Amino acid sequence: MQREGAENPSGIKGLLKEYYDGVAKGGGWGHLLSENFLLTGTIARESRGKGAYMNNNFFKLVKALKVEEMIAEGNSGFALVRYDLVSPRGKPFSLRVAEFWKM
């Protein structure tokens, strides 16, 4: 994650709040990612680069989200997020995802 062109007094916690608010609204979070952004995980397919991550089909399924817990210290952050999703066939479901971030 990054914020280009400005100091961020709230650090990673502020960036994460802005990111999750943007995802919940369906946009307005792409500027927070660096060009060499990397997503890894046990379920998610690896995404390299800002464009690949932003075009991930997962975001098309998100109808709402709730950050259940967030811990931020230094340049690292953790969030436990409940995503409310709707499948391409219209079936609603929810996921709880633990996400670790490095700024």
C-alpha cells in the first residue's frame, strides 16, 4: 500500500480504513496501491501489480463488508473482514477473511 504525494499522519490504519471504505462503496481505493502491489494467500490466486489486483473478479461480487477487527502497528496491519457477496448466479453468501498488510 502507498499514498503518493502526501504524508499520511494516520499511517497504515488510516490507509486501511480508506481502502475498506472504498471497497464497500465500489471504488475510490486504487490510488492507495503501489504499482508493484502483490496479493498472496492460501485461497486467492496470486495477483502481481496494481492493475491485476484492481481487476480481480472478487470485487464484482462484494455487496457489503464489515471490518470486524483491525490491528495496526508501524508499517503492518491486520484486519478480520466479513464480506457479504453475491455469486454470478445471484446466490448471496458471506466470507470471513483474515488479511495482513504491509505498507
